[in-house]
Amino acid sequence: MGMLTGKKAFIFGVLNEYSIGWAIAKSLHEQGCELAFSHLPGEKIERRVVKATEQFNPKFLVPCDVSKDEDIVQAFAVAGEKFGTFDILVHSLAFAPAEALHNPFLQTSREAWKTALDISAYSLVAMARAAQPVMNQDGTIITMSYFGAEKYIPMYNVMAVAKAALECSVRYLAAEMGRDAKHIRVNAISAGAIKTMAARGIGEIDKMMTHYVEKAPLPWDADKAAEHVGKTAIWLCSDLSSGVTGETVYVDGGYNIVGW
């Protein structure tokens, strides 16, 4: 039996096999967890997600645009119908307009700012609120952050602001949801450089990978980096982390501790 046998997880943010959410799904599945997934509305994206997740034999897939409250409410209504209740919510999604990443931060538009923080940070709050009634006692919520939330990273720009807001949201959600009768835990994983589609969109990912290999205390392999995140997710979703909430856990080979 796996560490998560009998548990059920609802995962947001899988687009393909290169998504961090996919690596988390793979790890949870290997530990016996039953999975379900969301996908952006549209047949083309749905087909892509179906192909990426079919090996996990998901309980259901549901369309959800997290910028729309009605979509979030409907997604968790489906979860309630299909799962009854569930144990784990994985928030592994973020977005900012391309021009807000490639142009100087000083040129960030008000609209780009709103979009980045809405989709990348507020969506966690909205999802946690909708999930709480259908989550089990001692459930857990995990989200994905990055070192750019606290340190300057070239071309990360408004996404860094969104991740900082996300990490702060984790602490506030953890405080409130932990004190609720269900004692739901909320944590973030701050992953190191991984060659996802989103990372490629930011630019200079190869240069960043080289820097991680040179500076991280532990070996950092781009092809295996997502596996480290998946393993940490198992811990955060299992009873082994029963006393951990409101934390940002770094999974970057120790890169964040290096000053020189």
C-alpha cells in the first residue's frame, strides 16, 4: 500500500507531461492517491490534458477558468458529486501577459498587474473557499511558488509580485483554515529551475539551469528536478507533515541558501 492509499486529490494546472502539476500527480498516483483534474475550457486544451493524465485513470476532468468565480464554484460542485469529499487540493498554475515579463518591470501595465495577481494568487483564495466544504478533516492544500517571490530574478517581473502575494496568502489561509474544525493545512513549494513550458516563456531558462548547476549545493538536473517537487508533495500531502502549515518549502537543491 502507498502512503496516500484511500486519499483523493483534485489537481489544477496540468497542461502536459512537462507541467510541475503533472510531476506532482505522478508522485501522488504512485502512492495510491485517486486523482481528478481541471483544465482550461476548450476542446484542444481538454484533449491535451486528457492525453497527459490518462495514465492516472482520473476520477473526472472538469473545465475551469480560475479567473471566473462561477467556474470555480462549478468545478468544486462537480468534485462534491464525483468524489463526495476529498483530501488534497493542488494549485499549480500561474499566468502573466508575455509583455509584462519581457518588458521592463517599470512598464508593467495596470491590466497586466491585475491579471497576474488574479490568476496566480487570488485563485488560490477562491479555490480554498470553494474547496473547504467538500474537503475531509485534516486535508491539505499545496501551491507552487518560486524564489523570485523574495529575490530579484531577471524577466520575472510582475510574476514575482504575484508569487509574493501567493506566499502571503498561504500564511493567512493556513491560519484561518487550521483553526477551523477541519484543520486543513496550507503550504507552498518553492521549486528551483525546471524546464516547464511556463519557464521557457520567461526566457533564458538554459542560462538559469547552468547557474543552478554551478551554485546549488546539491546536484540539480533539469530532467529530474520535477521529481524532487513530486516527492515533497507526497510528504506535504501525507500524515508525515501533520504539524506543518503556512510554510514555503524550498525544493531547489539548496540554491536559495547560497550567497556566493
